[in-house]
Amino acid sequence: MGCLLVTPHQVGSFCYNGFGGMEVNAPHRMAVVDCGTNTFTLHVAEFDSKRWKSVFRQLRFVRLGHDSFRTGRLSPDRMRRGLDVLASFRETAINFGVTHIRAIGCSAFRDASNGLEFVERAREIGWSIEVIDGQKEAHWIQEGVAATVPSEILGGQTALTLDIGGGSVEAVLWDHETVHGRFSLDLGVARLTDWIKPSDPLKNKDLDSLARIADHAMVPLLGRTKHYAPQLIVGTSGAFNTLANLESAEANWQPRHVADVLPYATLRSRCQALMATSKADLASIPNLHPDRIPYMSMACALIEHILGRLPSVGMVLRSRHTVAEGLLTETAAGWKGLEPKVGWEMLTDL
């Protein structure tokens, strides 16, 4: 996944409001664009006194990494789609009055042989993308997720954050005092789909292939859990959001800054059912977005496999904070007005 961080433009005590006028003493605004392997997300937030508040959020399905983990290249049509969405998000950012940008590219950019070609083409329309490694990605994800877990739920437990993306899975083992390990695993659902080329619905041979790949990738993580066994999993990103929506139609209306509970037994039963369901039957399930269908069975199979490898886990939460919100949280903590920051560039209306 990847991100674009945007800060407000101010002149003295005035700031542009994005509609040709100016506001006096308006709050600072930032806009984050998370350029993931599967989806791009725009998140505009107001920022003031080391805090941020969500203003606007939009998700667009791009599938930038579709087939890239098999071919080793981003396809021309997916690149065009990604650039079109970035252009659209750019206009929205300008309308919200943001004028500085920071773009971050993650798994799909790291792995594709022509990832830098996308970076160069994005530069032509005003985006400067920094490709980061999995450790930095996991760090920012954890910054966002940790802020959503109530202390009364976490208590003295060890937690495992799981961000299941298209290209990679970021896993962070932590408790209320420290982080015990950050891991970037080559287990994203687009990657697994490209590698396994599964049947529809998944067959036992597909699940066996997933188990072999996952067990190999998880060796460092499982080794660490022998010393810090997690009792709690905090899941984030598309698959966990979809599972929350299937659990309750009101899930999208819950406060975004507080993680909510996914009943453990129900979650496992639902994953076991969905991983055995064909795409045609998935399409008939209420509250399951059509663009989630291509990877949903694989995501559920992966979640079920991970839970099966972690018998110490007895509770699962869903957080709607991820790498974008982690960037906002970290930036808010160190905010010193309009002091220039490394990696930020002026957003101009080209």
C-alpha cells in the first residue's frame, strides 16, 4: 500500500479555503492518499494542536497490482487507472485547500520491475512518490491502529496487528508498553491469488498451497510469538472491514477512531463459510461490495489459517485506522506549525 500526505497552505494568519477565497485563522488541513495494491483512498483531515479530525474520505478500487506478482510488471491499463484516480484525488485536494504533498509507494511499487515507471508518470502530473520498505509501512500502520484500541480492552494483553493488503501483510506484535516485532510478509491477497491461481470456489489443493506459502512466510513472526503470545488480534484494511460489515450493517456508522469487536467464534465460522463460496455466490451476499469479491475467499482463508496458527488468541478487533491514519497521527504528534518537513512538496494546480 502507499500514501500521499498533504498539509495546508497559509499566508500569515490566512489560509486558502480551496474555493477561491480565504479564511481567517482556519484550522490546518492534511489530505492523505493511500495508494494500495488494490485500492487508493483519499483521507482529508483537519489538524490543530497535535490532534487531527477526519473531514472527508473516499475509496476507489484501482487493482494496481493485478497480475503483477505473476508477471513481475504493473499492467498498462492498471497504471492508467491509478494515474486517473490520482488526478481526481488531486483536484479534490485542491478544492479542500491543501497545497503540500507527500506520496508513499509500498508493496506493488517495491516488487514490480516497472514500479519506477509509474513513479515517473505520476511525477508528470504532480506526484512525488517515495517507495518505502515494509518495516516503515508496518510502523505507520501501528501508529494508526494503536490509537484506536481502548486501554480497558488491551489491558495487559499482547496484541497482534494484522493489515492484510493486496501485496503484503504487515504484522506488529505489541503491548501497552512496547512493540515486540514488526513484520512485512509476502502474503497479500493479490499476491497469493497470482501465485496460486486458485479454483473457484477454492479447493483443498489451493488451501494446501496457501498453508505452505503462509507457514514459510510466517516463520519469523511465529518464532516471536513463542516469547510474546498474542491474546488479541487487531485487524485492519479491506477484508476485516468487509467482515465487520457482514457482521453488522451499522459497522460503517460506528466511530472510526475506536476499534470495534468482531465476535471470535462468529468470525471464524464466517471465514470458513466464505472461503468455500464461489464468486457468483459471493455476489449475492448483502453488504459485500462487488469489488471485494475477487479476493474475499482468499482473504478469509488466510485469516482462518493465521488464527489456526495462533491458539493463544481469544479476541479480534477491527480497526479502521491504517497507514494513512498512522501518518496523520505521527505528524500531529510532532507538528510545529508550517515548519518545512523532509519529503513534503508544494501542491500546485497544474
